[in-house]
Amino acid sequence: MKRVVGVVAGVAALVAGLAVPGGAAASGGAAASGGAAAQGRASWSGTSPRHPAMSRRRPWGPPQRPLEWRPCPEEGSSQDVSQGDTSSGGLLGSAVPRGTRQEPTKECATLDVPLDYSEPYGQRISLALNRIRGTVSRDANHLGVLLVNPGGPGGEGLSLAGYVAARLPADVAARFDVVGFAPRGVAPSRPALSCADPARFFAAPRPDNVPRGDADEQVLAGRARQYAEGCGNRWAWFLPYLTSENNARDMDAIRAALGEDKISYLGYSYGTYLGAVYATLFPRRVRRLVLDSVVDPEGVWYGANIAQDRSFDRRHRDLLAWLAAHDDVYRLGASEAAVSYAWYAMRARLRDRPAGGLVGPSELDDVFSNGAYTDRLWPYLGAAFSAYVHRGDPSILVRLFHSEAEIDAEKENAYAVYLGVECRDAPWPRSWARWHDDTRRLHAEAPFMAWPNAVYNAPCAFWPEKGGTPVKVAGTAQLPPILLIQAQRDAATPYDGALRMRRRFPTARLVTSGGGNHGVSLAGNACVDRYLAAYLRDASAPPQRRGARGAGASCPADPPPRAAPVAVAPAAVAPANVAAAPGAAAHESAVRR
């Protein structure tokens, strides 16, 4: 799917609101032996990736030392989460919901797991974990572990753990140990993938994502091949084992090392697919399962990206319509068609004259694709668009690029893991002619994302490891009730995917919200958060299943953002950052997927 490189995967999709320029307020399979788990040893239950028939065999492997929890390394100056993250010096000041608490103290640990679960005595890799312990004792309604994942693939869940623990209702947070982890390949787990020098390979401005002819297209395909070869040259020993199935097995190793018979799980974006894979492999190990912004289990992965092209285009048109509705502020046109003409004209101009020498059409795509993940960015995008068109002022656009879309070492690591998992999970077309034909056809109906998404995923056409057979995701009666949460106009994970996931899991219940923000819960929607909290308190609380397309419960959309005046000096724009969200984008591109 698209981008945890930069958000889902992310906190940007979860923040409750943003201060707008000028100061206006934005409105399991076979059960493992419990004895080893109780002693804090990692056990690996279920079938090996290569031998499904072995699912009834008793797990075995080298003993795992008990986890050693220590104070986490300093992450910079401490701050109350309610003040927002100001680490990036970007444009976006966040205001979290009232009632959030000081981010709690984290403990950190590392866990060694097999590189290849069919060779448990073979090479091992290391996962980075953190934990925020609940305050309720184990004999007083403590509910065990709540494992969290922000999406991607490629999103690290360490920052998400503190975010979730601080934003859950106090009585709920007290009953869980919230545990985050960096999946295999994601820093600070080891090894941490990198396939190219980001300062050189992604130096701005990059070639235009949308080719004007065969020569341009060959440049784009050549860059994709170059990146794939870089990954193969550096990580040939690792790439065969970088899969969603192994990520799920890593989760079960975490469960065992924590001494838990069962775990609860909250996943965003790609994290929903990972949670569904875990529930398929280890149904008896699930206590509660929350899947927010749900990946289509039937589109892994080429088909899911095709579906994204259409939904991203629709969401981009939502932004253009919003700008048209606020023509008195932005003066970009009073109709969606007029604003669309202005946007594509700006994009064409940037091909020959990049804004600030940095923001060409591909960088513009990256900046504005963030707006598909959260409408809280729309006032900033409108301000940058209007300032460039009416005053020739690129400064806001350049600052948005630096804070939200520039690819640094962290985002390149996330991109490498994203490709490693998706290219290996399932087959991708190996003929560039297939990519060319599909993308040209889609570009005619969905020009905003068709070529940029194809370019983003194109290394899979040349990946050194061929795609395998994905886990056939499906639920059983052994599973407890499952809570699905989905925005109706989500671009990264379209609504129909949530319906298909619900059909695969007979115990699943669906809560929908209006609007299209990606990563709905714990982002300020009080109605959704009430359903989440009720379910975490009592797994029997989800709403009842309804018809084929109906939700068990519906919540209103977040209030639309307020338009912001653009006559503001860049220095007056509050410095701050929208943190990477759980499902590049956020991670935006941070929670992206």
C-alpha cells in the first residue's frame, strides 16, 4: 500500500487538532506450552512457514533469556504530550484532546528471535521493545499486554506505545501494560535496513513521477531497479525472511517472552493486516483485537495499491472542494474544477522551476498526499498553495516539504522495510509492460496518485526475492469479538476493505466514522473513542453485526478544519511538527498504508 514512509502508518493521523497559520484554531494456531512462557522464555507456537502440516507439533527451540527491562534512552527533552511535539521545527503545532496525561515512563528491552522460524537454532535477529506498565495489580482486574503497531510496513511502534498509554482513559490504561515494538528490519531493531544513501538517492528535486514519454518512464523504472538492487546487494541474507507472517510470529515470541498466555492488540493501517495474520495463526492467543483503518485482506498487495489510486484521487478532490468552499480565504477558484486546474498548473510549472530549488512535481505529490491521510493539514496545504500562486512565495511549501515529506535516514529505513515486506509477501507483476498499461489506464481516471503510487512501489517489479504466498487471513469461532474501526472516505485503506475483513472474521464488529481521516481512534473523535474504551474494558461490548454493508455503529466525522488566512509571514507560523502517524503517512509519509 502506500507510505508508512514519511506517516500509518503515524501519529499525524492521530493528533486531535492543529494550530492553523495566523493563530486560528483548527476546529493462534496450536497453543505453545504455558510452562516456558510463564518462565519468560520465548516459545514459537504454530506451524513453521515452510511446513503447515507441523501445526500440531510441540514448539521447540533455544531457550530465551528473560527480558531485561531498563530505562529507555533519552529521546530529547521531556515534555507533556499535551504541548505537542516540537522536535522537527516544521509548521504544524498539535493540540491533543483535553484530558490527556503526562506521557508515562517507558521501560525498554530487546528480544532475540529466529531469522527463520523453520530453523529455530539458526541465525537470530533482535527486536527493540518498550513498555508502559499498568498501575492495576495482576490480581485486581489487570488485563495483561496491549501490543500496538502503527502500520507501514515499516512503522516503529515504540513512540506509539506512549501515545496510546497517554490517550486511553485512565482506568483503561491502568489495566494494561502497553507494549510497542520495532518490527524486524525497523530501527532501532537490529539489523535495520537501508538500501541507499537517502541524501543522494532521494535528493530533491527528483524526476517527475508522471512521465511525459518513454524516456522519462525508463528513468523511473531504472531508479526502481537501482533501489531494488541496492537492497539485494546489502541484504540478500535477510530479505527472504522479511514477511508479514514472520512479523506475526515475532509478535508471538514477544507474547511468550512476556510470560503471557494471551495478548491484546491495537493496530493501525498495515497493522490491521498484521493483526489479522496473527489472529489467523494464533487464534487462542488473542484476548482483544482492535483493527483501525482496515487493510483489504483480498488485495495483498498489487491490487490494494490499484484500489488506493482511486481512493486517493477521491480524497484529493475532497481537499480541492474544501479549498473552493473557502475561496474567500485562498482565492484559488470557487469550484472544485477551478481549483483542480490551478493545482495541476502549479504542478506543471514546478517541473521546470522547482519551488525554492527543491519542490518539484514529485515533492509536491508527497506533500499533498499527506492531506489524504488527515484533513487537519488542509489549512497548511491551502496556505502553501495560495502563497505560491498569488505571491510567488514558495516558503510555506518548502517548509512543509522539509517537515513532512523529505526522506531522511529514518524514512528511508521505513521505505526499505515497506518494500521488503510487500514485495516478499505476495507476487507482483515482473513485466514492466503490465505496470505501464495498468498505470496509464488508471492515470486517465485517477491522475493524482496513479503514477506516484506506481513509482513508489516499482522496486517490487525488480525485487531480488520473488513474492510468496500470503497467509489466507480468516477467523474462527475460537476468537473473541473483534473491533474494526473505519472512516468511510479513507484514502489509504478504502472502506470496502473493512467490509471484506469483517466477512473473513465472524466475530468482528464494525464501527464507522464519517470523513476520511486515516487512523480514527485516539485522534479526538469522542464517539469512536467511547467504543474503543468500552471494548477494551469488556470484550463483549462491541456493537452487533449488521447487514452486508452496514456498520454495527456509526460515529460522526470530525468537524471540518477551519480555513486560515494566508497573509502571514512565515516566521509567524508556529514551529512544531505533526508526528509520524500510525498507519508514513503517518508515518506520513508516517500512519501510511
